[in-house]
Amino acid sequence: MITALNEQAGQQFQTLVQQELEKGSSYTLAYIQATRTQMNEADVLSTDASMLAAIANNREALAMWADEYNQFRIKATEEGVPQELASVIRLVCDGIMFAHLFDLDPPGEEELTRVVQYLEALLKKEKDEVES
């Protein structure tokens, strides 16, 4: 059951990423947007919280998430996103998700919007500098 919940959570997130890619976003930007969208889906968050509690000490179950992070790193590198910026984006997205999952002072809608816009601006600035 833990494995199935884990796979379901991963598939739901990848579906959100894919939807953003279909809108023309880069993978890195799609990852940011998928994180934001996921925060508005309460059923996803409650399922993920239960799943996280169950797999916290299960290295095999966590391997899927390690693969997800590796995929993000590869795609960001392919897009020319510096490793430092990719790490900041991933860690901020993780922090947002964990704050919501465990109700640890999660950002409200307005703050979340500003954070997402800030990450998008950093990504755009980096892209503009590379193209110059």
C-alpha cells in the first residue's frame, strides 16, 4: 500500500509537470508551477502527508523520489540552469510542500504567488544573461 501511495503521489506530480510543459513551459518552470498547483489540491496533500509518514524510514520507497530529483537535475542542466539555481528552486519547492504537508506556517496564497514569481524572475534573469 505504501508503494502504491508513493507511486500515486509521484504520478500526480508528474501529471502537473506535464500539463505545464504542454503550455510551453521549460521543465524547470513547469516544476515550479506544478508545486504551486499541488498546494491548492487538499486531497493530494493529505495523501502525501500519510505517505510521507509511512515511508520516512523506508529507503526503497524513497528511491522513487531520489529518481525524481535526479530527473529534475538532469532537465535543469539540459536547459542551461546553473546547478546552484536548480538546487535553490528544488529546495524552495520542497520547503513549500513540506510546510503545507505538516502545517508548519505554510505560505498563504499571496505569499506563495510572490515566491513563485520570484523564482520565475530568477530563472528568466539567468536565461537572459546566458543569451546575452
